[in-house]
Amino acid sequence: QVQLVESGGGSVQAGGSLRLSCAASEYSYMSVCMGWFRQAPGKEREGVATIYSGGGYTYYADSVEGRFTISLDNAKNTLFLQMDSLKPEDTAMYYCAASLHGACVGRTFIESTWFPYWGQGTQVTVSS
């Protein structure tokens, strides 16, 4: 079984920063896709970013391009999302997700069905 646990959420003012972490257990980061999603109240789940653990590929939704950075620490089995220049529109529950294959590589969108494993979520709130 695969277990994912997010942490690092909180409340910040617009323009501030947060770093989200996703600790994985019973999961290999070799040559697979991982990603971050978010869901705001009353809205559908939205893909935020993906990364390929084999190296050389990341992808960001237009809404966060240039402000968010996705990264992996393979030695610590941890996925990160560095969020800078936060906006009130970024307020949402953030979820990490993991796949067993590299389906995200080379794509220009994020598909939730690529990811069979999900964390429980961590809340991010950005005030004006």
C-alpha cells in the first residue's frame, strides 16, 4: 500500500509564501509522476503541478506558473510545493498525488486519473 501525508498549510497574507510537504511511505520515486492538486469551496478539483521522478520534466497550471515550484527529495521520500507571491485565489485544500508510471511526461494538462494514490489534504488560506 501507498500512504501520502501532506503538511505545511496555513494562513498567510497576499504576497506571502508557504512550502507544502508530502511524505510518502511504501512508495518508490523512481521513474514515476507525482503531482499537486487543489480544491476551493464550491469549485472542482484543479491540477496545480506535476513532476517526473526520472528527472527533466515539470509542468505547471497557467494560474501558478512562475509563482509555484514543485520538487522532490528522493532520499527523504518527500514531495514539495514551494508557493510564492500567494494570491487570495490560491486559497484551497491542497492534495498531493502519486502514480505508478510516467503518464504525465510531455503533456500540456493535468489529469487526476493518472494518480491512484492521494493524501488527505492540507488547507491553504490567503487573505487580502
